[in-house]
Amino acid sequence: MPQLLRFGYQQAASCVFAGVVFGLLAVTGVLPLPIARYDALLIGCLVLTALLWTLRVETGREVLVIGLFHLVGLALELFKVRAGSWSYPEDAVTKIGGVPLYSGFMYAAVGSYLCQAWRRLDLELTGYRTWPTAAAALFVYANFFTHHWLPDLRLLGALGLLAATWRTAVTFRVGTVRYAMPLALSFALVGGLLWLAENAATFLGAWQYPDQGDVWRMVHLSKAGSWALLASVSFVLVAALKRWESRSFPRPATTGATPAAAVRPRS
């Protein structure tokens, strides 16, 4: 039980960015605002990012990752909204192509969680094959765009990820004990949690699916699989950052300890 409580605390601490974003969604949904809600959410997310960096909750390099996730997510949003997959029905000054700029921060929240969890839980990868995994993740990301006019190959992408990560394990430390799980399983678990978060976000009006126009409905369970695939893209980006950090900013060697956040690639 103490280990479970420690793990739960570290997970909750890693979700600080996402937690505040959900708080902003809830508050802006009930309070009268002098500006459009989406504009207020953008300002809130920018202030949150600056505050976490000032308080050293996020490092400067992690803030850059948040920015990268914002851009990657915004590109997907612009395409998906234009394709009619979902919409942002409220008006705002800071909307481009029907997409409010705050929306990218919801993807940034995933990046923030991964960076925080990696550092707090001292994540390490064994048997990680950098290029095959990155190629599979890139295929998955591209399919989110191409399946609108080409066959949907997400199953092939999932199989490719499973093959690329077949012998990859992610280990994490809780207290003084280190645990391990298959990397593919971690994608599935994160995907399930993101599906729950998506239900909460749509309930709070973050965005709207076509079948949620008249009354809110739960997001279809199949979206959990999509989030698991998208989690692999997020993970590859953060793993690349951690690998670069370990090379550019090596930690002093300590007796009997393994440098935190090490990534051990295998060719």
C-alpha cells in the first residue's frame, strides 16, 4: 500500500499541467468572462506554462517540448476540424481555420505529463530500438491524416509499433524499488486514461464531436485505441529529448546508481 500511494502521488504530481487545464475548462464554463472563453483559455494556458517554468516545476527544455507538442497537436487539429471529425462551436478572436489556439495545449498537457513522469519516476528503457519505433510512430501520425482519403491503416500501424517495441521494457522507480512493464502495455494504459480524460474534456466543452451537438454523449470506446497510438508519437518525441539530454547534459556518475532518464537504444 505505501508503494501504491507513492506511485499515485508521483502520477498526480506529473499531471499538474493537465489538472490545471481541466480546472480552467471547468471555471470558464460557469463564470461570466469579459472575453471569449477560448481566448481566456489560451491566456490561462500561457500563464500556466510561464508559471510552471518560473517555479521550476518544468525545466526550460521541458517547456520547449510543450511548445513542440502544441505545434504537432495544432497541425492535427486544423486538419481534423476541416475534415469534420470534431468542432469548436464557440466564437473567439484566437481561432485559425475554426481551431482555437488554446487547443494545442491539450496535446502539450500530454507532453508535460510524460516529461514529469519520466523525471519523477526515473524512467529507463531497455531494448529500445530508436529508429524502428520512430518510423512506426511517424506512420501512425501520418495515418491520422491520410485515412480521410486513403484506406485506414491504423491496425497496420499498431502492429508495426508492437513489432518495433516487442522486446522493449520501460522501468520506473517508486521509492527504492524499480518496476518494469512492456512499453506497448504502457501505450495501452495511457491511451485508456486519455480516453477518460477526453470524455471529461468534451463534457466540459473543450471541443465537440458531431454526435454531441444536442446533448453530451460518451466518446466511443474505439477512441481509446486512437489515443494509445497517439501516445506512442508523444513518447517517441520525449524519448528523443531524454536521449539528447543524456548526451548533452550528462549527470555526474554516482556509485551504485544509474543516471536518471537514461535511454539505452539498441540497433
